[in-house]
Amino acid sequence: MKDAVKVANFRTKTEAEAAAGLLKNAGIPYLIQSAEGMLHGPLNPGATIYVAPEAADRAREVLGIIDADEEDEF
């Protein structure tokens, strides 16, 4: 996904996948980026959901993110 924008951070990949289900149901393509499960060195837990720039506002609405200017972590 070219020029994807960050929509939200989650503590675990499982939480991000649950939120991504809401995006999928709304017809919004997404990408989850996470280091969980990789085998090198200490990892920061968590996952981030990215969407296309034109879908960012709708994705935030679907996820219930009120202030798009803040870094939201769930």
C-alpha cells in the first residue's frame, strides 16, 4: 500500500486484528505492521494499522478515534 498513513497503535497484534475486522466490514483496505513473532532480538510489542490516505478519516471514524492529531494507542 503506497503512501499509507498510520491510523492507530495497539498493544498486541491480536487487538489490531480485531480492530482490522471493523475496517474490513466497512470495506476499508488496511495493513497491519507488527514485529510480534519475529525471532531476532528484543521486540517492542504491539501493532500498527495503516490505511490509504483517502481512507484515513473514515477508518478513524469506524475505529472510534476522535482526535486524529493525537497518537492513539489502544
